[in-house]
Amino acid sequence: MAEKIDMEESKPPNGEAHPDEPMSNGLSGPRHPEPLSQRVIRIMRENMLVILTVAGVIVGVLIGLGVRNVDLTITQKIYIGFPGELLIRLLKMIIIPLVVCSLVSGAASIDPKALGKLGGWAMLFFLVTTLIASSIGVVMAYIITPGAVSVTKPAGLDEEVPAHKEVIDSFLDLIRNILPSNLVSAAFQSYATAYKLVKINGTDGNYTVEKVPIGTDQDGMNILGLVVFAIVFGVALRKLGEEGEILIKFFNSFNEATMVLVSWIMWYAPVGIMFLVAGKIVEMDNVGALFASLGKYIACCMIGHLIHGALVLPLIYFIFTRKNPYTFLWGIFTALATAFGTSSSSATLPLMMKCVEENNGVSKHISRFILPIGATVNMDGAALFQCVAAVFIAQLNETSLNFIQVITILVTATASSVGAAGIPAGGVLTLAIILEAIGLPTSDISLILAVDWLVDRTCTVLNVEGDAFGAGLLQHFVDRNSKKDGVELSEVRLDSDLSPAAPEHSPLIEKKPARDRADDGKSESIM
Ligand code: ASP
């Protein structure tokens, strides 16, 4: 039996809490007057995770600055980062089951037409915002001219510069990775082209040497391949009808159980972030010298990230939804802090799902379908910093870029950000594609690597923020459409016994009674 369900779940989108039910971020109160002390306690309880995260960051900075002055060995510094390492391990552990199960059950539970529309709008949003971010990067680099200073190359980073690769091979690799030849190895390896020289004998006794591309497997999850497989598999399961329901049910409950794990991990996040921040501050050496030569580049990237993240994305969200975008940002604060601490969109994905669903009123169907795609292909921050880096390296090499080259930078940055993995320094690796495309030396990437530990943090925050706003906007469109004509994107097939369990709330927030929850996500029946 199929049901049409309202995509809107227990809570409406952010800023519109139910009159009787305070939003979990505490920005809107109950109808009846409440004593101030009780109100303060309630708001603190509702925002406990955010408060703990902010405290974690602040204490982490203080610990880092304090311990920095102590003479520590490299091993001791590694030990300081240990609790942070645990957070990253926990989040990484959850990525594959989360991405695969949420996409399979998401694709299987949404009507194919609605799925196409949802995916299409999401892709359009991701594309337009990434292009805007790239343009901001180019404009910032021309205004601030970070390459107008003389910089000395930091030693020891040259080996980390990616090997030369033809632009065409980079794009072919992207397509090959979309279709993994082995799903098991896609969980930890991806395809990468290398080259070998082949001697070709001519008829006249002479020979020529040809550089031939050969396929190699490199370490690192092929998340793009897993995402594509999971979506197609979900659609196929839906096509099976009743026969497929048992597997849909399996993926649904796997997904729900994973989200319960996420809600537990969330409470460790403040501690993990504290030690990630402290560990990084203790580890940094010679920051002064780095800032002296590359400070303008860092400023250029960070100001660009700030403009896009604090003005452009919120403005787009406001124009379409007329809701306060900063309330939305407040709701995902823990996820943003995790992105800052871990420098990884993939690792942030589990917490981001929890935050948008519980604080910003995005339905599970949307968040669990759009966010894994966004975390894989939508990287506004990466595109922005890659554009800054490309113009910066051109300036360093005193190469003036013509209009066609600037357009090439914008287009390749947008495309290569899709190929960038959501891991620390994922974007630096694909930066080589842009430099190759406009004929700049890739060896200069060592400069970018020297400061990437810092730039990558704001970059990752922006990457995940873009995904969250995308989910928020889609929720708005779905709500509007279901109000307007009742069907459209809200047509979702879920048997009553397939409906997802109620969200696992934080232990500090009282759960709604089961009677209320039973209505969540299922407002009317069509068959
Ligand atoms: N670290 C970024 C992320 O995970 C990718 C990048 O390096 O740009 O989103």
C-alpha cells in the first residue's frame, strides 16, 4: 500500500516553531509566559550541544596556546591530538553505512518523478552557488593581489605536490570513478591515471616513445561511485514493487540505527573538536613567517569564504524563503564547528544530517537524500580557494591571464570541486587540474599546501554550509508545492511499517509522546 506523505515532519522549517512546541535551538518560546530563570535554563538545555561546542573551541585554543610554550617532543604533540583523532575515526566509521543506506532508502521512497525534480533543483542550486563562489574567488584575488609579494617556498612539501596529469585524464578519471568496477574496493580505493612510457618501433627502424595512461588504484574511498550506485540501486528497488520492500525496509532500519549512533557521537564532538583545535595549535610551527609571506593569500581566501558564507548564501536563502538565514545557521552550528575541526565534509555529514533535521525542520527524506550528494559534489569553499590559488600562482609567475583563461579557471574550478574528495586537502589535489588547464606550474602547489591546514578549515565550513542551505531551500520548495497542489515532490511511497522511526533526540531534550510522533511525516493517505 502506498501513501502520500507530507515531507514536513514534526517540526516546520526553521524559524517557524509550532506555537506550543519550542524549537530545539530555543529561539522561539512557548505561548504561555514563563519565568525568566526557567526560560534561561530551558534555552541553555536546548542549546547545550552548541554551548558545549563553542566552549570546546575556546578551551581548545586556550589549551593549545598554553601547551605551545612547553617544550614537547613530536610524539607528545601527537598524543595531545589523540581525543580529536578519536572523533574523526568515529565519524569516518559511520560514513559508508550512512551514505549508502540513506541514499538507497531515500531514492527508493521518493517517487521517481519527484526524485528527478528534487535532484535537478539541488544540482542547479549547487552549480549556481559554486559558480558564484568561484567568481568571488577570482574577484578577491584581483582586488587583494596576494601574488604581488615575494614568497619563499617552504621546504619539505614538494613531494606532496600531485604528479602531473593531463586535464583530459583527470576528467576521464572522474567519470570512471562514477562507475566503480568493484563496490567493495570503492569503499577504500579510487581509480587514478598514471603514465608509462612505451617504445613504439617505426617501419624505418627508428622508434618513438609514447606516454600512455595506465589505471592505478589509489587509497581513499570512491564516495562518488558509492553515491551513484546507491541512488540507482534505490530506484531499482522501488521498481521491484512489493518484492523490493523487504530490502527497502532493511536499508531504512540500517539508516535509522546509524542515525542513533550519530546522535551518540554528537555528544563526543565538543571534546573531540577541543583536542583537534588544541593539537593543531600545538603542532604549528613558524606561523609568523608563514603569515608574513602568504598572509595576503590566506586573507584573500578567508574573506572570500566569509563573503560567500555569511552574505551570499544567506541572501539566496532569504530571497527564496523569506526566513531568517542566520537562525538556520545557528541550527547547524555544531556541524559547522565539526567541519572547522575536522576539515572534512564527509566526516561532518552525519552531524549535519542530525542538525538540519532536528533544528531546522528539514525532513529526513530531503536531508538524507540531498546531504550525501552535496557532501560529495558541492564544494563552494573548494572552488573559491582554488580560483584564488590559480590567480595567485599566475601573479607569482608574472603571467597575466586573458579573459578566456579566467573563464577557464571558473569552469574548471567548478568542475574540479565536484571531483574533490571531502577529506582534508581534497581540494588542493584537484587544483592541479586548473593549473594544467591554463598552463601554470603545478610545483607552486607546495605554497598552497603550506597553509592549507588553515584555509581548508574555512573552506570545509563553506562546503558543508552550502549543502545545508541547499537542503533548507528544497524543503521550502517541497512545502510550498505540497501546499499549492498537494502532490508534486511530496509524493513518497512508504508503507506504514516502513516509516522511519522517530528521531533520536538529545538526552537533554524531552521526547514528544509517542502519540504525537506517530503522525510525524505522514499526513494523508492517497491509496
Ligand atoms: N577539506 C574539504 C572538504 O572536506 C575539501 C577541500 O580540501 O577543499 O570539504
